[in-house]
Amino acid sequence: MGAGSVRVPACHHGRVTELLYLRDATLQDFAAVVVAVDPGEQRVALDRTAFYATGGGQPHDTGVLTWDGGEATVVDVRKSRDGDEHVWHTVGAPAGHDAVDLPEVGATVHGRLDWDRRHALMRTHSALHVLCGVIWNEWGTSVTGGNMEPLSARMDFEFDPLPEGFGPRVEELVNAELAADRPIEVSFLPRGTALEDEQLIRTKVSLVPESVPEIRVVDIVGLDKQADGGTHVRTTDEVGRIRVVKTESKGKGNKRIRIEVLDV
Ligand SMILES: [Zn+2]
């Protein structure tokens, strides 16, 4: 009885990869069926995945794929730009090997995430939402951009100039919210309902493409609510604490804040 004998239902041949992390960000292991292989780019598309694909400011996950007779490391994960909705997993040789192995279309693979990296990214992403909520509540200022790495991040806000004592004040306010251990809840709202929610309007829910009928909402209860496709920890205390590393001007009306995420 090998994986090759598993019959793949027709519905698994669809062009849309099911994103398991949208409903369960704690999933570290999963089984999936290979729906496409691209030997030239050494990448594999699956019918479902728990690997986060780079997007929304959050970098991709890494980990391993194993199957009957083969193994590969996952080194990059991206959504397809070719009009389909595959998630492509770019693979490398397993540790101690030179040759890259690719599974066949129809094979069942087992995926395992590098959980240290993913959990660090979840803590960092949730920290940035706390930062957004705090800055909105205190100064009524919106975020204009940002980026994150595991346990470090930057975010840009519409300030001109920066308020006096901004860095230390932000650090104090964010860490108080983290210590408050607020729940972080993920839900899915019909588009019409989301477009009427005041907090979601403020965080620009209208920018979600009209083709999306159901909006995923990440709610840091009582602090910040936004349409978001990222992965988050379950409470603010799970983030740890933050330190403001630097604040800098990136031009008129655009100020950058850099943070690092610390263990409690
Ligand atoms: Zn986010």
C-alpha cells in the first residue's frame, strides 16, 4: 500500500490551493496531494497547504515535504502569478544530499513546517497589529506600509513631525497591551457585513478585491480589527514584548518605526 495507490478525487484537481493556515494558524503538519510539478523551477503545487505564501508583508514559511520514497526541503512559497490560484512550494535537496527530488503529480505528500520560524513570524505579525491599534488610539494616525522578518519589523505612519518622546511612549503602550493578554480572534465575514463595520472601514477593508465574497478578519479584541490574510498568535501575551529600536523620517508625512520582538 503506497501513496501512489491513493485515488485522487476529481475535486482535488482544481486550480485553487486550499490555504489551511487561514483557519488554523497552529497547524504544523499536514497531508496533501500534488496537483502540479514544475521541474524547471524545482517547485510543487499542492491541493492544500499549511505553508504560508509570501504576502501582506509576511514572509513565507520553510520546512520539509516527504512522500513515499522521497524528501525535499521547502525553501520558498509563493502564490502563482500565472492566473491560476496555485501555491508553489520551491524545493531544495534534503539535508546531506545534493540532488533535488520532486514528487509526481497525484502523489500524497506530508508537509512539516519549521515551527520556530513560523511562530516567530506570528508573534511579529500580531505585534504589528497591536502597534497599529495603539498608534491609532493615541494619535489617530494610519499605517502606510511595513515589512517583517522573524522577530523584527518596520512600519511607516503618516506623522509630520513625529510627536515628542514617540519611541518610548509607543514601547510603553504596546507592551501594556501585550501584557493585557487580549484574545486574537480570526473570523470570516460576508463582504457586505465587513464593508459596514466601522473599524474595518478605518483599516481600509474596501481595498480587498471585489471578487472576494468572504472577508477574513483578525480581531485583537478591544484594540484593533482589520481584514488580514496573515497568521497570528492566540493572545497578545503570546507575542512577548517589544522594543522600539529606531524611529526615522522617510520624508514629509512618512515616519518609520523599527521594532524587535522579545521573549517575556
Ligand atoms: Zn496583518
